[in-house]
Amino acid sequence: METTEKVLDAMKKAGKALKAGEIADLTGIDRKEIDKAMKVLKKEEKIVSPKVCFWEPK
């Protein structure tokens, strides 16, 4: 499974908006890799930010 898929899956399972650090804790993936994956997901419009620093699936 690709990193972006793992990040999106963790967000869906959490059922709430998460910070990048929380996603890193849940998935065990390095924070830098999480940031890269989130950048791709933002560009593809698969995630949105309901409030500053928090992200959730669209």
C-alpha cells in the first residue's frame, strides 16, 4: 500500500480531523513522509482542512 493510501485510510478510520503528528503516531510512518503524502492528497483534493493544522478526508 502506498503512503498516500495509508494516510487517507488512517484519516477515514479515525473519524475525526487529525494533525500530521497524530497520523504519524497512528501509522508508524515518518512525519516527513506524512507531510509529502498530505501534499499530494491536498493537490488531488482528497483531504480538506476544517481548522488550522487539522485535516480530514473530503
